[in-house]
Amino acid sequence: MRLMILFGYNTRMMRKHRFIAGIFILFIVLALTGCSKKASSDAQKDVINIGIAQDFDSLDPHHMQAAGTKEILFNVFESLVKPTSEGNIVPAVASSVEKSEDGLTYTFTLRDGVRFHDGKEVTVNDVLYSFRRRMDGNDSAAKLASLSVIESIQSQDNRIIIRLSQPSNEFLAAVMNVYIIPEGYNDQESFPIGTGPYMFKERVFQHSLELVRFDEYWGPAGKTEGFVFRILESSDALILALQSGAVDVVAHLSSDQTKQLDSRQFNILTGSMNLVQALYINNAVKPFDNLLVRQAMCYAVDRKAVIDLAFDGYGIILGTSMFPSFAKYYVDELTNYYEYNPQKARELLKQAGYPNGFAMTITVPSNYTPHVNAATVVAEMLREVGIDASIQLVDWSTWLDQVYSKRNFQTTVTGVSSDNMTARKLLERFGTTTGNNFTNYSNADYDSILARALTEADDAVQTQLYKELEKNLTENAANVYIQDMADLVAVRQNVKGLVFYPLYVLDISTIYREK
């Protein structure tokens, strides 16, 4: 009801939408009845069903962009090195890594006996192919900017020798994103092949993705035979799927959603998403190209109240594009840079030439209830200072196309993560010419500091430069930063072994069903 009032529906439209919603939920219930029978059969076959809120943007590991895609395909693909749940980087397809004293040469020794999911053994040629594909400017979707530091790459027997143009403290983290794939294999999008503990079996668009254990995996075997990821882009559908038995696990739930679940059937695990949720602003669009307007918006939003009202107090307040688990880079004093002050927000709007406020739109992916809930509270707070904020709900594919890719939006509530355990991934995206700078943030000082940070060899100096970038984003109100969201995961009582990472990934290799 509250959302409908916010969207401006009249009473007749509200009745109509309730009727449509009722029909939709009934349809879901009927569909899930069939799914629950399938789930019961899956349980007998050692298969665990996981509900997810979005379809996959790409199955090609060098093309995938969405955090939700990377979260799952983490189990299918590996690089020469990989992250651990403790936040370390360890050898994977490589058995060892050696770094020269001058920091310019890395030698990776290929691990014996590593096989692709098609049974072929991984060779140095596959590694060279994978790196060159991510470095090749002819494939802009695959190109990885952090590899530009590579001067040369060659093989010698079972070793890969990489020479850098300058020392890089983040090189191994960049290597984590070079997933090793078979040389010349061109069907990754339809039938992906990697080296991970689970391999692809089947995909049904907008419905499901099935992975099965890879029995020739070089490392510890996955504890469960198979997993089915069921795509349910409605928050109601996710909860119904849990309640009906159609799925066993759902992550990234809101506290309101978890309250609908029977504690006798489910455990609610709590971790951190390691994700920066914010009201992201298109800095190139009026009136958001005005610093005073953006600062007014920051003062207008009571972030603690957002967390209390929309998340029952779960979440950590943020003041910039960095989260606490990256303690090395985290600047705590930026958290309260903009204390909630609606009067100051009104004054800044008046100085900016908007004494009566203005109208704006917050575009939100409808399949992410936490972002919708946060946007709802934020919109109400903005209205209190004269900014008439309306919410536009769109499906995930539309959000990716219009907001993230084409930058055709005013503001959006979403989350940004890092997939390589460095500050670079969180901060480089705000450089003026960076391809994934979907907020169009453009600041000459920021660009200058970023250029220095990316080429700095001294770790302490580089860390300080990253902190300066965080300060720049805060002082210039690049976005209205909200929180590092708590990750509430509903797990059926007999499902065990889920482990949280300091990255936005779901490691299914440790998950199993208790007999």
C-alpha cells in the first residue's frame, strides 16, 4: 500500500494492481507446487536448489559484468590464483607464484593435472590465450584495464612468465579476473567451460541454471553433487519458493522477508555483502551537475534511519565508496561527513537556485527488494526538503541496459562491489574516462590522484592515495552513500556449510545437505 501511494496510484488503480498481484502470486504458487515436487526429487539426488533474484548477463567469464553473475560463476571458473574466505590470494591453476626482487617479473608454475570440464588438460597455451583475450583491444567487452601494466607474457616449459612495465601492488588481484578458458573455444556464452569445482550442465533463460560437481577437479571435491539456481525476480516468489520447498537457500534477503519464514524450518545466517549501497547520481544531468544540489541531497538523507526503517538496523553506515572489511583502505572519519541536517539541505538548495526544490526520478531494479526498500525511505526524506522524488521500478535487464550501460537515468539505488579484494575496483570506476563510470562523475583532481595511485609501487603511498580518492568522492558528494548491507541468507535447517567471503561470491563447494 505504501509503495502504491508513493507511485501516485489512485484507489481504483490500487484495487486493480492488487487483483493483478493476487493472480500473479497464485500463478507462482501453482508453478512452485511443481517445483517443490522437483525439489523433493532433487533432495534424493543430492541436489540443492538456490533461489536468485536475477538472470545471468553473460556466461562468458571475460564478458560478465553483473555482480550476481560473478557471484555464481565463481564456482565454474578459476585463474592462476584465487581468493580464500580469509581474504588471502592463493595459487589455483598455478601451483606456485614467484615475484622478482624488483617487482617487475612474475613467474607462475602451472599446476600438474588441472583439467577443463571437457576433460582436456590445461596447457600454457590456454593460459596465454586467456590473458591475451583479456588484454586484446579488439574485444572491448573482455579487455581488463588493470592488465595494461603487462609489458610481455611468454611461456617456458610449464611456466608463464609475465614482465610488467612497472611494479604493481595489485597485480595478483588483477590476475584473479583472468579466468583460464580453453584456447580457441568459442561457445562460452552458450556452454561455458572452466576448471572450477562445478561445471555447467544446463541453462533455461529467465528460469534456471544447473551446475554439477566436476569429479576431475584438482582441489577438494564439492560436497554436493549438484546445484540448481532458480531465477525468481519477484521478492514474493523468492519467499514462496522457500516456504513451498522449491528452494533451499536464498541470499541477500531483507529483514522483512526473513520474518516471513518459520524459524523451525530455516536458519538465518548474517554476514556482510561487502557492497557499497548508495543513491548513485548521474553527475552529468541537471540539476545533479551542481555540487550544492548533490550536497543538499547528502544532508537530506538520514542513513541511520534508512537502515533502521528498511533493514531493521542491519547494515553499516558508509560515507564513501569503501566498506570496513577493506580495513587497509577504509577511512572511518568520512562516515559522518554529512550529518543528517534537513535545514542545511534546504539552504543549499536555495543557494543552488532551487528554493522550491525540483522533481527527480530514482530508477530501481524491481528484483532487488533491499534496494527498493532503501529507495522508498530515501525518496520520503528527499521530499521533506522539497525534492519531489518518484520511484521508477524496472526489470533487471532494463536496468543494466538503460542505467548501467547507456547511463540514461537521473538517480538509482544499487550496490557496487569489488571482485578482486583491492580498492582499485571500487574507486577506478569514478575516473572520467573509465568505461564503467555509470555515474558520469568527472573531477580533474580525482583523475590526477587516480593516475598516480594506479602506477604507485609503494604500497603505503598507494593506500594513502586511495584514501584521498575516497575523500574526494565524499567532499564532492559524488553520490549519497548509504551502507554496507548486511547479507541475510535463509538456509533450510538441514543445509550446512555456507561460508562468507570478503567478496561478493557464493562458494557452493562447501555447502551440503545433512543426512
